Amino acid sequence: MTTTLVNGVPANCIDVHDRGLHYGDGLFETFAVINGEPALWDRHMQRLRLSCQRLNFPNFLGPDLALLRSEALSLCSGETQGVLKIIITRGSGGRGYRAPPPLSAQVTRILALYPWPDYPMAFWSEGVAVRVCATRLGWNPALAGIKHLNRLEQVLARSEWDDANVPEGLMLDIQGNVIEGTMTNLFVVRNGQLLTPDVSQCGVAGVMRSWILAYARTAGIPSAIAALALEEVISADEVFLCNSVIGIWPVREIMGIPGCSFQVNGPITSDIMAKLRDSAVS
Amino acid sequence: MTTTLVNGVPANCIDVHDRGLHYGDGLFETFAVINGEPALWDRHMQRLRLSCQRLNFPNFLGPDLALLRSEALSLCSGETQGVLKIIITRGSGGRGYRAPPPLSAQVTRILALYPWPDYPMAFWSEGVAVRVCATRLGWNPALAGIKHLNRLEQVLARSEWDDANVPEGLMLDIQGNVIEGTMTNLFVVRNGQLLTPDVSQCGVAGVMRSWILAYARTAGIPSAIAALALEEVISADEVFLCNSVIGIWPVREIMGIPGCSFQVNGPITSDIMAKLRDSAVS
């Protein structure tokens, strides 16, 4: 079975001079695949298009997105439940940071299909324990928000622990604000208001985060993007994590902080999880 | 002629699941090759070893460095003048930031030989004009100093201009301090003292920078690592850029800043350039 396409062709390798390898000069999107269909496709493509603009990617416009969709559907065909990762790089280039001229350049597109991760069902029904990572997110406004391939901070943070019962760690920025998990966005509920950290200095503007913010607006749930100190997370009424693959995990406790536990089936978390289930996007 | 070795074997491609591609989870070193010999080998290996420790790289100890050297010498054999780039990644891994367990992991080593860049001789003899980049370096203390593969800021900065007569741009950090060029480190001379920016929040601790600092100590040139505002660079007596390939380029002027020009053959710059020539390390 083909699980990887490189520029439309089944392949296990990429050019050793690809700028994705040399500089992390690229972007990625990770999809839940449900019954052969990559979920939230349009939202992912919207972010990908915006991210390509932020990085001045050449020749990556409408027609390429249609090509990407046909390749994704062909790769995911017959897959009941899985994960699709799409990587787009600026293509191959000589030595040096300078990108090839846009007109001569050709992006590399990589589509890879992975098995569904085997997280226990209890992560959804009973919530998860998370830890606080020591690795801080730097401030990189030129890169903040987009899902680029420069992910060493997440790798370092994720290497801080090895415990299958603790699936995620919270990352603070260099000023001590809580920004996100290593692979998830964070929401808290305080006094009936849904809050998620600002990602204009660092962090990823997740597709599931944007789905939740959009739903909150239509459902009349008061919501805001805000700076969140760790103390404000600790004293929140409800806390949850989200991404395109897991959907939503309620947070049960923050490890290492005595007495810190949260209502797992809080009203706002439950409402959003139910809507997500009904929408079948994760 | 073989110009690329992947794990010791001539190859043009790497595994599509390599963590160097997916996360920039790797390091690189760039060498001037002179008469078949990669210059400043020991200094490069010292930085590589330290960087591997910073990133918790598995299984990369003494014996691997000897292997790396034998592969480098074999690739560079007969090359009068060229550039060698060595990339070390954490190897292949599944989807997800979590690294494979160290004992089962195998780094990927890529050695690539490139032609010598055709910069005009005048860049050394008459100095270079540089610009000030709009792209700022973020603060990422967990990654600062090491030469890792997360290089999108440098790519964005280098894409700001396209003029072969302007070979470099200065990058400021998010607080407005001048840190380095996109591919070079920066030194200034003020009141007889040699200064280079601190790279503990961002920037690369370059091998040529460390050679120059070591030489300054032995030669009795007063030197210090310091925060440098753009105004302090503008009002400096001498300014130069360095890296392992170019050695030293005196800076002649900073474009866009009226009246900003520097003494190209200043005493300290000339002294260090002469020593570098005598040492034949670039």
C-alpha cells in the first residue's frame, strides 16, 4: 500500500538538497482522516495558503491546492481512520539561505499517511494529566502563528518526559505566559468566558483552535484571545487541549502543582466536544 | 564525481521520514575546503559535539567523529578550493515530536561538497556594503548559539533583497540589538576594543567568531562580548563580518544610513585578516 507521495509519485525519499531539510524552509498540515476524507480540509488549506504568503512561497496558488486535494484523496482512499501529514517545502536549492528566484522555483509536496494514534479513550472521557515543560517558546514574530518546519523547541520540550499516561506538556513563552501544548492549542474557561492564548509572538494558530473560536462565536459563548499567566490557567474552571487529530482532550490536572485539578465535564468543554462529535471533523 | 554522501554512501536523497526534514531536528557545519582539507576541523567538531549535547542527540560520540573525518577527507580529496557542508539529523522517526529512544536511534549524516562561491575579490580588499534587514531574530534561549536546522528567519531575511553587490544584511533582535549577519558573525572596533554581540538569546556562535576571539586574547587585543545597539555599530571605527567560508569581509558602509562609512583597512581588522591569511584557515 502506498503511504507516501512525493510530488505526486510514490516515494520513500526526497532530494538531499531540499530546503525543507537544510533550513526547515517549509510548512506542514496534519489531518484526521475519517472514512477516506481528510477532515477540515478547507480550514487547513486556508492556513496553508496564508502561511505560503507569509513565507513568500512561489507558484503555490489555486491549481496546486486542487492537485493537493486529488493526491490526498487518492492516498487516503479506503482509510477508515488515520492521520495525513502534508509537507510543502520551497523545493531544492543550492547552498545558502537565498531562495531560488520564484519563477524558476518549484515547491516540493510530500503527503504521508500514518496509522491513527492509539491514545486511550479515557483521555477524552476522563481528561488528561499534563505537565509544565521547562523548555520555553522563544518570541519569533516573523514566524509566529504559522505551522512551519522549524520545530526544535517542540522536540526539546517533548523530550523532557517519557510517560504514556502524560500525553502533553504545556509550554510557556520567555515571559512566562502559557501559550500552548507541544502539539496542541490550549483553551481555558474562566467565569464563563472561553480564553485561548495569543499566538502573535510564538505558537501555532491551530486549525482546531480556529474551528472552536468560530463555533464559540456562532453559539454565543463569550470568547477572547488573551495573555494567560500560569496562575490564570491553574485557577481556571475548565481547561482543555485541542488539535486536528485528537479533537479535544479535557485537562484533568497539571502535574507538580499541588491541588491543581479541573472539572473534566465542565459545561463549556462538554458543549464544544458534543458539537465537534456531531460535526464529525475529528 | 561524488559530491554527496548519506551515511557514508553516495546518494542524492534521504528518507522522507527524516526528522531533519520534519522538524529541522538537526545541526550543520560549513567548512572552507583548502587543498582537500576541511579548515578548522577541530573547532567545528567541538561546536558539533556541544550542539549534539544541547539537543540530546543519541549515540554521537568520539568514534562517529572519526568516521565523519574519514568521510569528509574522502569526499574532499583532490578539491583545491570548495565548501563542505555536514548535516547531522536525529535520524528517522515516526510522526510526532517525541524522539525515538536514544538506544534505538541512529543519526543521519549528510556530507555535501559545493563549489567555492564566486564573490569578487573586492569584498575582501575594499570591503562590503551591507543592509539592515527588516526581519528580526526572535529570542530562543533553548536554541541560541548552536547551528541547528531551524533557519527560517535567515531565509526570510535573505529574501529581502536581490543585489549581488550587497552580499550581506545585518539582523537585529526583537529588542533592537544588532546580533549578526544572515550568514556571518559581526565584529566592531570601538575605541581600540574589539566587540562582538552576545548570542545567548539568539544568533549563532560561529566557528570563525571563536577563532577571532581566541586570536584576540593571545594577541593582546582588548575584546569583549557585548550588547550592541545599531547606533553603536554605526558609530564604530571598524566593522567586519566573518564566517568559516569567507574568513573576514571588512564592512565599507551600511546602506540606507546617510554618511555611514567605515575605515576598511583599520588596524585591528587588518591585523586579524593578516593572521587569518597566515594561518591558512580560510
